Amino acid sequence: MLVTKLFCTFVIMITKAEIQLVRSLADKRNRDELGLFVAEGEKLVEELRSSSLRVRKIYALEGVMQGDDVQIVTPKEMERLSMLKTANNTLAVVEQPRYTFDPAMLAESLVLALDDVQNPGNLGTIIRLADWFGISDILCSPATADCFNPKVVQATMGAILRVKVHYLDLPTMLLQAKSQGVPIYGTFLDGENIYDRTLDQRGIIVMGNEGKGISAECAAAVTDRLFIPPYPADRAGSESLNVAIATAVTCAEFRRQAKK
């Protein structure tokens, strides 16, 4: 019996170095340098295990998950590892995927572009929305929140495994796409009612910063200015929509028209 207890103690032991490594991934600089990110929750981790992404290490409470890649930890150790206010029962350290964006796809696909969307919750929700509406690529300005931020990863509810997020010089890319005849849509308060427009099922939908909207540099490339009207039209209500909500409404109208 004593031997069994000693063996169990050894199995669940986790070093301070391991905890420090996982905790360091809360910082973008460390995530970028190491090429790693953290995902938490049994469902998400199981999805990761069956995806093309490489899972470096899984930490789980006893009885939750099994496998050679799983290290059993105590609830106290999980609290030290977790990035959440309330620790989940499973945490994985995962290698960041590296994607190459092919501009040629703009001729036949619908793509989202995010101009300095800085709230991690908003970005995570938008990635989840893209997944729901069949948009496989999101183009982001460098100042947009990091898609591998732990809060973003949690908010995507697994969509981060299916949606490719690219960081690039957004104004330059948009201008190049415009010169090639790609439709570029943006939401503005002075735009045309989105429900009165015929919307193409290819091109780029640009969504702007939470406080400033779409920047002048990106706006210069927009070919179609859209407006999401309030209801009723003359009602004095909220000044604007949250960027994630506006993205949902916009994508829904694009896909609604696709079924006409």
C-alpha cells in the first residue's frame, strides 16, 4: 500500500518550472517567442487532441482525461496553472499554428478584416461568428488583440481550431485587393442601409475598433459603405452597436442573401 501511495504522489507531481512556463504564456511576448498558447476546458482540449494542431502537454484533474500525453494534477496545482478566475478541470499547452494567407482566395470567398479590434472577448466572439457563418479566414491589423490570448481562445469555444487568423499590414492589403476589383465592405454611420443592398458572397468585410471605428487608412479602400439601421429608424437609442454584435448582424445578412 505504501508503494502505491508513493507512486501516485510521483505521478501527480508538477514542478515549479512547469507552472512558471504555463503562467508565462499569459504574456504575448512569451507566447510569440515560444510559439505556444494555453487552452482550458475538457471539451476544447478533446477537440485539440483530434485536430491537426500539436498539443505539447495536457494537465487534468484525476478521472477527467486519460492518455500518455496527460499529466494528472491536484485541484490546487490546477489553480496555479489556470488563467481563469475559476480553474477548469483540464488545461493544454499547444503549439501555435502558422498560416499563409493566399490573396487569390478573395476572388471566391468572403473574408473578415479587423481594424484594431482590441477587446479579447470581442475578438473571440468574432472568431466564433466566422466559424458559424462559414468564414474560414480573418485578416487582422497588428494592433488587433492576439488570437492566442487565453481570453480569446476561451471565447472562441473551439472555433480557433477551424478559423485561420492572419496579422498583416491591413491598409496595404485592402488597397491591393481593391485594385484587383475585390469588393470591400465596411460599416459606417453614413453608409447605405444594409438591407437595401445586394451583397456579394465574395470579398472583404471590414470591422473597426471599438471606440474609433474603421480607420481613415482602411476606410480609403472600402468600396461599399454599409449601415445597420436601428428600429424604428427615427428612434433615439444607443449610439452604436458593439463590434461583435455588428459583425453578427452583417454576416447574417450576407449569408441570408446567399440563399435567395
